[in-house]
Amino acid sequence: DAKADSVLWNSMVFPLLNITIKGVVWYQGESNTIPGIKQDSYSCTFPAMIADWRDKFYNGTGGATDKLFPFGFVQISTNNDTAWIVDGYPAIRWHQTADYGYVPNEKMPNVFMAVAMDLPDPTSPYGPVHPRYKQDVGYRLALAAKAIAYNDTNVKYTGPFPSNITVVLSGDAINVIYDSKHIRVNQDSGFE
Ligand SMILES: *[C@@H]1O[C@H](CO)[C@@H](O)[C@H](O)[C@H]1NC(C)=O
Ligand SMILES: *[C@@H]1O[C@H](CO)[C@@H](O)[C@H](O)[C@H]1NC(C)=O
Ligand SMILES: *[C@@H]1O[C@H](CO)[C@@H](O)[C@H](O)[C@H]1NC(C)=O
Ligand SMILES: *[C@@H]1O[C@H](CO)[C@@H](O)[C@H](O)[C@H]1NC(C)=O
Ligand SMILES: *[C@@H]1O[C@H](CO)[C@@H](O)[C@H](O)[C@H]1NC(C)=O
């Protein structure tokens, strides 16, 4: 039962603590869109889990694993299946970044993200909760890992990042200016 606290940790992570690792990639969060499954605390529990894994792998390998090893995650996409709490998806996307909206940030150092909200799959045969765009998110994780885990300063690995938002004087619109530094350009649509 994946929902029983500690089961996955004890059976699938704890046995690995003595193995030196370069980093972690993580794809989870859909269940937490349900308020009863700790939706509100996710912005706290997710960074706390990352810090805990870093401590424990560092310790378990006698310091051979970097105590701030890179940690990448896949943003949860979207879900129009009304059996789910559809409103919980934006909340968890926000909480996946510790409520900053981007990573890395002060609470999530050396953490990177593959954006996925532009990759919904409402007709997935496995249900919209399981979008089939795994290669896309894998590719985005790899690009971000090159930048964050391997210090490649030339790689473009994020979507457009708002650098200045101003409310238009009449009050019925906002202007958003995007930083173009890291934008990945897609030949078909202009940007991903
Ligand atoms: C394995 O890691 C644990 C901490 O998680 C530590 O107590 C133990 O000494 C380690 N064993 C070896 C052989 O390094
Ligand atoms: C790991 O934890 C043990 C027990 O608390 C401690 O003795 C050891 O020094 C720690 N190792 C590292 C590398 O921090
Ligand atoms: C979700 O979107 C798909 C594709 O537009 C549609 O076929 C399906 O009926 C939608 N599901 C719900 C519950 O609205
Ligand atoms: C990346 O840069 C950081 C900060 O300068 C450094 O600590 C780390 O060792 C570098 N990592 C790699 C893989 O070069
Ligand atoms: C943001 O844009 C507004 C309107 O163009 C400008 O007045 C302001 O100085 C800009 N702020 C920053 C931090 O660039």
C-alpha cells in the first residue's frame, strides 16, 4: 500500500543508503492533490524529504555522496478526470517548488524541474493521471541536469521566466516581461 507512511522508504530507499549516488530524479505528487493526502503540507514535506535523503545518503556512504546532491523532479501535469480533485493540481505544482514557482530556490538548493503542465494527456489509456509524454519529461530532466548537476552554463533548460510583471494603469490587464536567458526555443511554436 503506497499510502502507508514509510513503506516505500523502508523497502525501496533505505536499503540503498550505503550506495554512493550522483543524484536523484523523482516523479510523484499526483496523490497529494487530494486534500486528505497531505496536500497543504507538501511545500514543507517535499523539501524536508530531499534534505533527509541528502543527510542519509551522505551519512550512509561516509561522506562519499555529495551532501547537497542534485535532485530533479517532474512537475505534475494536468488532470481533467473528475474522479480526482482537479483543483489540487495547481496547488501541488506550486508546492513542488516550496511555493516559490521555480527551482532552485532558497529552500530547494541544487534542485531542478522538468515542466510538464504543457504535456497533458486527457485521453491516455491509463487515465489522464498517467500522461504518456515520458520521453519529453526525461529529455527536460536531462537538460536541466546538464545545467544544474554538471554546471553546463550554455544549456537552455527552462521555459520562459517572468522577470517583471506590472499592472496596466486601467487595471484590467497585466504586462509580463520574460527573461530570455534560458528559454528553450521550439521550432514549431516559438517556445516550449
Ligand atoms: C550504511 O549506512 C548506515 C547509515 O544509513 C551506517 O550506519 C552504516 O555504517 C553504513 N554501513 C557501511 C558498511 O558503510
Ligand atoms: C553518520 O552518523 C553516525 C551516527 O550518528 C555518525 O557517527 C557518523 O559520524 C556519521 N557519518 C557522517 C559521514 O556524517
Ligand atoms: C477530458 O478531456 C478529454 C479530451 O478533451 C475528453 O475526451 C474527456 O471527456 C474529458 N474528461 C472529462 C471528465 O471532462
Ligand atoms: C559545479 O559547481 C559547484 C559550485 O561551483 C561545485 O561545487 C561543483 O563541484 C561543480 N560540479 C561539477 C560536476 O563540476
Ligand atoms: C518593470 O516594468 C515597469 C514598466 O515598464 C518599469 O517601470 C519598471 O522599472 C520595471 N521594473 C524592473 C525591476 O525592471
